[in-house]
Amino acid sequence: MIRPMMVDATMTAPRGRNADPVKHLGYIDSLRGIALLMVVAYHSAMIAPVTSLTLRSVFDAGRYGVQLFYLISAFTLFRSMDIRARRDRSPVLAFAIRRVLRIGPPFWLAIAFYLWWYGLGPRAFAPGGLGAWHIALTALAAHAWAPDTINSVVNGGWSVGVEVSFYCLVPVIYRWARTPGRALFLLLLALAVAAVLPRLDLLGRFFPLARADHPLLLGMFADFWLPNQMPVFLLGLVLNSIWRGTMSPGAGAPARVNVDVAALAPVLAAMAAMVLAAEFLNHRAYSFAVAFFAVAWGLGIRPTAWLVNRATRWIGEISYGGYLAHFAAIDLVGRVAGLDMVGYPFHSVACERLPVVGGLSGQPPTVRLLIVLAAVLAITIPSACVIRRVVELPSGRLARKLIGRLS
């Protein structure tokens, strides 16, 4: 028997006349906030490295905040489809409208901004510079399928492109994998595909020039692209499938959860397979995803205040804008502080006009990193608030209005 779930501590009710009927789970918002903080910490450490091996390992783990985003994104997508399936007249069309207006406007704003911020010149992910091809594919969120477009226009945009690619599969997956058994089957199948594809050298065959001239770029693409991230998304499907039997469509969370221990055996076996795959493929993201799965499951049963609180929830609500904005914040802080940006994959043309104040080079590495992280967050969070108020909330209202007309 699993103890009662603390519903009030994890639920945030919709507000306003045009509010979304699907209530938000507070602990999911908090996990989004934690994911953003992880990613910001990791990228901040790239321009302010520390000498302590322990601290370096802690900040390096922040790169897997993207996988936490993916896990909870898939969970919330399938959960919302469970609830909305009875409400939407055209569920697939309504899903598409919500996703386009949720992801598109902030990302298009980021494209315009970063084209000005970085210019069109060569960069780590586009050695030949940017052309119309890169911009067009990124604007269509189809950039996650080529090595020199996946992360070339918007720094960190690879994760958005991969997620949008997953969206295209969500209606099909939802229609077929409605049971925990089928969800686990898809997860294991995705792990098998991720293990086999590198042995087939498909990417080298499709992109021979990249393999010959830019093998590191092709390697990063192989790490980023959807087939390698699919098992993480499908963990979110498994999590939702487990909860589905005890969820109330109106509330979205169970008041009491009864789980047969024997029924958990296939889930635990799949988690063990994913950890083994992480070792076999040298892809630590899978191990972290399993840990995130356990944390999300545990917080859904009994949230803990040091993880689920007003601060982490609030950061989670602005996490998308924060993710898009924090790269510019890092560029800005690094330039003004006079830090070495040689190892950073992007070079901001706009920042060249700013004066170099310096002052951090003489600080101990740990102190320097903490100052950089605080400065990056001081720029990122207000920027994310503006993006949410000016772009995200109006887009959400427009989506609800359009879907309302379908009904």
C-alpha cells in the first residue's frame, strides 16, 4: 500500500474565465523549475569552471535538466490528453493548436533575437555560418533532423526541435499505448532502437560530409536527436500509465493510491534495463532519467517542501522563457565580467559592443561561479517573466479561444 497523496500540496487550480480546464500539478511545476535551475547552473559553469572535482560533477549533472524537462513534458501531455479526450470535439486538432501556440511564439521571438545577438557567422554547430536553410528549418521547428541546423540558430534550440518532433508522434502513441504494458513495451523498443542505430552508422551514411569534416558535430547530433531521447519521453508515458488507473479526470490526481507490488515488477525491470542501457551506450542521461522518474513518482505521492514550494513552482511556470533567455544572460555576464568564453559554443556579436568591466578573474573559482550564477539568474528570471506575460499568456488565451470555436 502506498500512503495517501497530499493533493492540496500539489494542486494549483485554474484561474480566470479562460483558464485551462486541466489543473496543474504543483509538484510538476516545481520539477520544471528545478530542471531550469539545473540547466542554468550547468551552462554558467561552462564560463566559470571550478577546480573542485566534486563541485564540477554536481554542476556537470545540470546538463540532464533537459531530460527532466522531457520526462515531465511527456507525462503532462498524456495526462492532459486523458482529461481532454472527453471534452475536445477534435482532439488531435486541438492538441496541435495548443502545442503550436505554446511552443511557437516564444521560440520565434528567440529566433529573431538570436539572429541579431549572434549574427549569421560561423559557429560550433554551423561551421559554414547560417543561411536561409538554417533559419527556415528552425522557424518550422524541423531543425532537429540535420547536424548543422539542430542547434545553430537558437543556442539550446535542439531541445525544442526534439520535443516538437516528439509532439508529432504523441497522438499515435496515445491512441495505441493506453495500458502500462504497452507503454513499457514502447519504452523497451525505444531502448533497443537507441542501441542498434549507432551500430548501423545511419548518420554517417546520411551525412558523409559531416562525418568527414566535422565528426564532433555529428557526434553531438547523434546524442541530441529524437531516437536517442525517445526512451526519456516514454518514461513520462509509463508514469502517466501507472497513475491513470487512480486519477480523477476532474482533479487530475488520486486521493489514495493502491499499487500491487507484483504489478510494479515489470516497471522496475524496465528501469533496470534503462540503467543498463545507459552503461552500454555510455549515455548517462538514461540513468538520470530513471532517477527523475523515481523522484516524480515519489513527489506525486508525498511532496516534500524543500523541493515543492512556491519558489520552485513559480520558476517552473516561467521555465520555458527562462530556458530561451538564459543563454543571452550567460553571454552578457561573461562579456562584462571579462571571462574566457573560448570553450563556449556561441559567440555573441552584440556583446562585442559592451564594455568589459572585469573584476572576477581574481576571485576563487567557487566564488566566481556563484557570482556568475547569481548574475545570470538575475537577468534570466525577469526576462522570463516578461516573455510569459507578453508572449506566453496571450498565446495561451488565443489557443483556448480557437479551440472553443471548434466546439
